[in-house]
Amino acid sequence: MATDIGANIVEDDLIFGFDSGYGVADNSTATRFYPGEPTVNYVSDSPTQGGWSGGIDVLDSSQKKFKCHISNFNGSPGDGWRSFTWDMNSHSGSDVTISLDFETVGPNGTMSWIMIGQTNTNTSNHSGAGQYMGYSAASEKTTKTTTSKETISWTGTIGSTGTASQPSGHIGFTVWINNGVAGNQDAYVIVSNVQIEKKDHATPFVNGTRSSTAGLIDLKRTNDINITNVSFTSTGQPTLDGTDDKFNVNFPTLSSDFGSIEVIVARKDETTNSFIFGSVGGSTNRYYLRHAGTTSYDACRGNPLANASFGVLTQDKLYHLVMTWDLNTVYAYTNGVFSASSSYTNPGTDITSGNIGQGTGNYVMADLPVFKVYGKTLSATEIKQNFNAYKNRFDL
């Protein structure tokens, strides 16, 4: 797993932050501080089995690593198959995705294929043919015919119509072995990270449940980040939809005397008065990082409100923005370079609550892979240091 704080990034006086692992984390890869989208893995250690004689050995329950073997064939040597499935009928009609890591095959015989997906209710051939994925429609399965290590998955809809040759609601995989010798337990495949989840896409493996507060981890590991109200891209990255999305955080105290907020952000629309961050402190106690105009963001502090512009920002392009403040001035830096400053006469007081993705106005529509809070006014040198650490990863 990658270290998401990153090399050469300022850590002194960092009091809160998150990094979604952009560029590393995806639907199959977790990072240290972004384990992945909340999900439930319905795979147990005891699947339903069908086909020729055989069985399953649990090599590592925590990784759902199984040795699936066939011990009988239609000759010696001969062909044989066996299925391993989990009954998901209680969730009929839901989206479903099964994913697994194919690791290796045994020396007895040769693997013809492994099919992963949903079996059907065909009972016209073979005993227990409802477990045989070979009878499933092409849309109900993914087939792998090579023996190389690989992550494979299938996505569909859980369903059982009760009629022949229809999806059965049993999700899993079937293995077919050629030229196997009966009674030899070395006809097997090994798979790991087997996961079934009620989603239209895969997420990184979890053994059991990954809760809404376990998917994105505070870089300081002191505050829970609840991502219940966050959307996700097709690659598994959190994103804000501008409707009702925000990161729910028990926010750390922000000092009115000095501090900094650092983000990597891409604006997705031209809605004005939407907020990357907004304090909850009333009109006399304001800390804002907001989308002020159709093409710009502002850093805002104090009373009366002082606004320092980050300049014109191209839609859908990622930027490194840093808002800093001291006793009477707020500063804005864009991609490591000073952009603007503005002074105020009343800095207000410390605040202990704020919203990421919403303020006193609209919810923001944006990609926000990095958000950090420092308990000091970052210097221009420190801001440039952080920008240089991020620029290649985010193509800034």
C-alpha cells in the first residue's frame, strides 16, 4: 500500500487531513489512508458446491483464500468440473459484483477455464446442473482460460425467475479441469480476495464490512471521516456531486490567529457561492474556501469578510490551492505561487466545526482528492515544497 502523506510533504503542525490515493487507489487497489468505498462482502468460508466430487480448503479466511479441488473425472485421465457459489436470493433484483484474484493451478490435469458470475436454473443435464456456470448466458459470466495471475470480476443483477435456464441468484464460480486423474487431490485452483458485493462495480477487498467511517482515514488518525454522503467515480474515487454531498467530520479546532487549509481540487461546474469548506460560526466568525465566481475560488476570512482570489481555474483541471491566515490577513496560493491577499479588522474566534463540501451556500461540485488543515500559517517555501511533492502525481 502507498503512503499517502507522501515524501517531502510538510507534516509539522498538520492537525487533520485526507488523501484519497488518487493515481494509485482504484476499484481493486486500496491505499494506506483510503481503504476504499464502503461495502459489505457476502462471501463466507462455506459456499454451496456442485459438480464432480471435490471440495474446498480455506487457506486464509481473512483473505478469503481458497483451494478448490476436483477429485473425480469422467475418465482417468478425464474431464471434470466443480462449482462454488453463494446464495444471494434474499437480495434479488439488486446489482451485484463478484471479484477474485486467480492465483495458481495444481499439477494434476490442465485447467480449461474458470467462469465467474451467476449460475442458472437449468436442470436438464447433469445432476445439480443448476450449479454449472457453463449453462449461464454469456451476459451472466466472465470466462478466464489462462493460468496467469489475474484479478477477474463479473457484474450483473441478482435474480431468480423460478423458470428453467434463468439466473438462479447463486453467485460464484465454476472450474473445469481436463486430463485429470481420479483420486489425485492435486487437481485444484487457488483463488483469493473473493468478494461479492451489492454494487455495479468492484471495490477493494474487505473481509466482512468496510463501514462509512473506515473507507477514508484521517492522516493524523484522530478524527473519523464519514463518507456516507459522498459519491464515487467509476474508478472508485470519492467525488462531490453538488447536490447533497459532503465529508462529515468532527472537525478539529481552527485558530483565529493562524492556520492553513490545503486542497487538491478540480471544479466541475460554474455554480457560484458553493463551498469546498465553510465554517459553522456565524457571520462574525467566518473561514471559507469557496467557489466565488463561475471560474474562480476565493479564500475568505474575518469580519467584514476579506476575499483573496485564487484566480481563474479551468473546469475539470486539478489545482493545488492553499489558504493561509494570520491575525489580520488571508492569503491565497495557486499551484505553489502567491496569488492574492486581503486584510480584515476582526479575525473572529477559534472554531470547532465546519463542513467539507458545503458552507452557508450551495454544495460544491468538485473532485477533492486531498484536503488538509495545518495549525500554523504555512510559509511560501513550505507551500512550494508541498506543491512540488504533488505536481507530478496530479499533473499540476
